[in-house]
Amino acid sequence: MLNIALFGAPGAGKGTQSELLAKRYNLIHLSTGEMLRHEIAEETEIGLFAKSIIARGELVSDDIIVQIIEDKIKMNPNANGFLFDGFPRTVVQAYILDGLLLRLNTALTCMLSLEAPKEVLYDRLIKRASESGRKDDSHDVVMYRLKEYEEKTLPVADFYREKGKYFGVNGVGSIEEIFKNLNIVVEKTLRETLLNVVVIGRPGGGKGSQGHLLAKEYNLAYISTGQILREEVKKDSDLGKRVMPYLQTGLNVPDEIIIQMLEKEIKLHPDARGFIFKGFPRTIVQAYILDGMLMRQKSSVSLAINLEVPMLECFKRLSMRAKTTKKRTYDTETDLIIRRMEEYELKTKPVIEYYKKLNKYTLVDGIGSEIEIYERLSGVVEKWFKKIR
């Protein structure tokens, strides 16, 4: 999800550029000013309460702003992202925005600041007042609003600068020139955004083979919990001895072991452009765990792919693998294969529903040759990445 906050003093041109950015990246445009003026025009309870505050050029209370924004976000659960125009205006609101986006399992991608000299801002606002008749753009109110911005809103820039999400953009020039400058920053930020893919599917569905191919194609780090655990067993490490009983029976390894292992593995790839996770998460609890791990990397799951292969076909594949050097201990016994299938149906299906609700789920047919499946899979991934980037 792409979330942008467009920042700048009154008269910086946020409204004009916000509409262009929202259209370019298919974002929901949330303008606190427009939403408040709508509430006032409709003479709602919130509108009447805010009317006198706006007329004096003062900032409307956080309670009112948050209520309006939260209602708008709830109305767009499947949004590709949001563009915040006029919010946050204070450090307190910046924390509030973090909390609102956290509930959507996402975060602010970047804050773009339209920068212009004070005299230019003043001239723009006075001109706008004469052309539109907006009472909140009178001389006294303009001076007050610019002063309020300097005193209360500029600290927000420092808040996001410390997070590495603040980008100043020249706000003087033609609309086209300014928009071009904004696009350069957005595209650069998106290229640096981590891409994290979860590959889901029944045992024997081909997740490993396809996961490796995707990782190579998109230059992502491949993390297979099963592969890592098997290597630990092969090394006869302490971790390997602890997980051996679980691997022999095909049951899920305890979460505390998986967490320790994954954190270590992620740290081994500090410069990765993202990750392919195969074999994790297998349960809804593990889905929450992965969210927490990626959040510490200032990232999140980009896409969950369900490589759909019928159960009978998976049985056949596992039986064939049992006759090769790639066999697993749980491939050789029918009872163990059945148990693993039952584990998948019982515990992994809720994970699918979880990613569906987040609008991060897609289903891919896993039947065919390895090349055919990969072409199908990479086509879906490429289309999805273009959408989120």
C-alpha cells in the first residue's frame, strides 16, 4: 500500500498537486480542508463546531480531524493507498496517523514537502481569496495561518526526517514542473520499498521450486523455514536436535523456535530488496509474527500467493519425491502425508482469509510444467508489483 502525506505551508499548492498524485498512483485523496468544508456546508454537528475555529484561522482539534479521516478510511477498505493533504499538521497528529495506518497493517511511505518562500505563499493566498471569495484567506487570517504553520507544523518535518521519510520538493514553478519533481521522489521511494512475498500452498505444491525462481528473478532473499531447519538437523546443532522430532512427524515447529531462526536469517540479508517466505506463515499466529518482524524493518507483506494444486496431485508428487535424493522423512509414510495435509487445511486456511481481508492475496494455478507454472506466476507477480509500486 502506497501512503503519501503532502506537506507544505498554506498556499504551497497541496490541493492541486494532491489531485494529480492521487490520479497518477490510484490513491484515495484525503484533504482535511475539503472534508471540513464539506461538513460545514452540510451543517453537520462536526461542521458547525469547526466553522468558528476555521474562521479564526486556528487549527481544528485532533479529535475532529481524526474522526473525519478514520471514517473516510473505513469507507475505502480495498484502497491501493491514501494521499493525506493537510494532515498531519502537528507531531501529535503524526503519531495519530501512524496508529491509524498500523490498524491497516501499513505505514506512511513518504512525506513530500512543497517548499516556497513566505512572500510567494502570501501572494498566492491573497490572490486565491480575491478569486474564490474564501473568507479564511483574508490578510489577518493568512498571516496567522503562516505563523501557526511555522510554530506548530514545521516540527512535523523533523519527525519524519528522523524516520528517513521526509523529502523537500521545490514548490515554485509551473504545475507541471512541480508535479514532475514530486514524481521523481515518489518513484525513487517506491524503488527502495521492500517487496515481501509469502508463498502458500499444500505440501508438494511446488512452493520451493517456484519460490527460488521468483527470488532469482526479482533479486529477493529466499527464506524457507523447512530448508533452514533441515540444514540445522544435518549439522547436528542444538537447534537441529530440538526440531528433529517435529520434522520426523511433519508437525509445525513451535513458534518460539521459528521466531529465533527467522530473525537471525533476516539479519543475514541487510541489503535485500525484499524476501520470499516459503513455509511461513503456516498459522494465523505466525502471520501476526511476520507482520511484527517486517514492521521492525519498516516494511510489510506485499503479496501472499496461494499456489493451488489439488490434494491428490500433491500426494502423487510427494510419493514421487520419496523415491529421489530430495525426499523428506515425512514423504515415505502415507499417514504422515495425510497428517500434514490435515494440518494445512486446519491451520493455513485462516492465513489465506487473513491476507484476503488485507487485499494482499492472489491464487495461481500450480498445475503444469515448472516453466508453465512460473510464467503464470511471474505474470501475476509483475502485475501486482506494478500496482503497489
